[in-house]
Amino acid sequence: MLSLLAEQLEAARDRLEPAVFDYYSAGSGQEVTVGEAEAAWGSFRLRPRVLHDVSTVDLNVELLGARVSSPFVVAPMAFHALAHPDGECETFAGAGRAGALGVLSTRSSRRIEEVAAAATAPWWFQAYGMRDRALTHALVRRAADAGAGAIVLTVDTPYVGRKGKVSGVRIAVPDDQFLVNLAQHLVPGTVAREAAEQDPSMTPDYIAELAEVSGLPVLVKGVLRGDEAVRCLDAGAAGVVVSNHGGRQLDRALPSALALADVVTAVAGRAPVLVDGGIRTGTDALLALALGADAVLVGRPLLWALAAGGAEAVAAALDALAEDLRHVLAVAGAARIAELDSSMVIRL
Ligand code: FNR
């Protein structure tokens, strides 16, 4: 982990309620998958190039039409107001300062429109297929109206993973955070937490349905197999995110670092492939990009930054990651992300 990120983690540990810190850190089951994510990036080694002009290094990327200054993307995460009073508004202001794309969670604790007003870089909206489909439709329409550039449909959560077997995490998210985006759409008398529960009957048809309702490209998040990625693309997905939900869904799911190559091969350039889970240094990102990812999402470190120092700390974390990537790209012999390829990586 980069030293700034480690400092922010310690500051967050000091500042956050222990129950909130545990909720953010937790994995599901016996926490095997969450524990393996970072180490899995460590199982690769680089084959550097030499005598290439790396006097300037360009980290710019374009993702589904969004031009951003680096391939680091803010992962969608629930309930930022547990970490900072301004919640996602602060996170997205920080991402904007760093020129980074952010993905806003369906479970955000600030209204979509408020976060959109605070965001100064492109942003996407993460959707769950909720039991009340009209609720999902209303949210993706609002996100589109507020300026989201894409929908990220998370598909690894037919039921919410059982967390905290190890750590005993129990946290009751207050209604004012849980309902902030939902309340206005609920028919009186509806039990909000039931209507907003994930719909376990969701199938690939839902991808085209959300694209139609929102008018936006739909990426599918939570794919760990090449054949499943192809199934999503065939159903109309505009991209996939290789992810095991930060080890919070199926425990003993394989690390995304080890799932990435299979997905990249199967997708075969048809659509962007993003990846997340345990990305903590520029080198982790370099490996992901060389293995064929188009961008990398960063999760927990940005919650730690938010708790440690609000928007400024979020921007500092993203800037530090980008700066580290710039450095290792140069030392590995690449002046642009497009110069990376899988010949630069071997698995130990
Ligand atoms: C998440 N994640 C997540 N994903 C999603 O699609 N919708 C969500 O609402 C959430 N909520 C959420 C809350 C918290 C506290 C965490 C830690 C994670 C998963 C997230 O987008 C991402 O896949 C992982 O967090 C990436 O792994 P790292 O960087 O945290 O290791």
C-alpha cells in the first residue's frame, strides 16, 4: 500500500466509530477473499522494456466517451455519510479535483442530484436491480437527468453477502441515509427496505432494460469469468467490471487479479474491461492495465481518505496513486498506457 494510503487508513481507524470501520473493512464468510485481494497482485512480476523514450508519461484515458486524467476510478460504495458529514458530495468533489471518474452507489447517503452538483469530473451511476423495478427505473432515470455518463449494474449481489462472521460486524444504517434517494418514489405504506432489496430473479435481460430506461450504456460489475462476460456483452452490456465486490459477496471467490486475464481474452476487445479489488499502488494498476484492463477502481482506500480529511484527502489519495503509476510506467519502459501489454507480465 502506498505510504499516504497507509497513513490515511490509520487516521480513519482513529476517527471512525469502530462499528463503521469494521463495516467498511469487512468481507463475507470467513473473509478469505477479502484477505487475498492485495496479495494476488503480488503474484505477478514485470518484464520491463528498456531504451524507450519515457521523458513524458501520459496517463489520460477515455472510458465510454469520458476523458479522464488517469485510469483510477472511484468504486461505488454505500453510505459515505458514515465517514463524513457531507458524504458522497465530498468524495466526488475530491475525485473532481484529481480529474478522476467516480461511480456513485445506489446506496449513496446523499441525493443523486446533490452529488452531481458537487462532481466536477465525469461520473457514472451504480444500479442494483431492486425488487421494486419501478424504483430502479426511477433512480437510473434521475441519474441520467443529473448527468451520469453510464450505468454500472452490479450483478454479484442476488442476496447481500453475510459479513462479519469473523469480526462480528453489526451496523444499522440510519433511515435518513438509507432512504435519501428512495423516499420520494415509495408508495405510502411500502416497506422501503423490502422494496429496495436486491432482486434475486434478475437475468441478462435486465441489461437491455436499464439501457432502454436510462438511455445510457450499461456496464456489468461483478464478473469473474470470461464466459459470463461474453453472456453480458451478448445481452447488450457496454463493458464489464471484473470484481468480487471487495470480498463482500461470495467468500472464496477468486481474486480479481487472477480472474482478469480470462475475461480480457474472452471479451477480445469488444468492450472496455475494468477491474477492482486490492488495488493499492501504481504497480498494482500497472499490472492490471498490462493484463488488459482499461481502468481500475479503488474502493476502501478512498473511504479511509474521506474519513481522514474529506475531499482534499480523497484528491490526495487519487493524485498519489496516479503519480506512482506515472513513475512505474516510466521505469517499466512505457510512455503511455496503450504501450502496455501482457508480454510485460508473468505469473510467479
Ligand atoms: C462496496 N462495494 C459496492 N459495490 C457496489 O457495486 N455497490 C455498492 O453499494 C457497494 N458498496 C460497498 C460498500 C463498502 C463499504 C465497500 C468496501 C465496498 C464494492 C466496491 O465497489 C468495490 O468492488 C470494492 O470495494 C473494491 O475493492 P477494494 O478496493 O475495496 O479492495
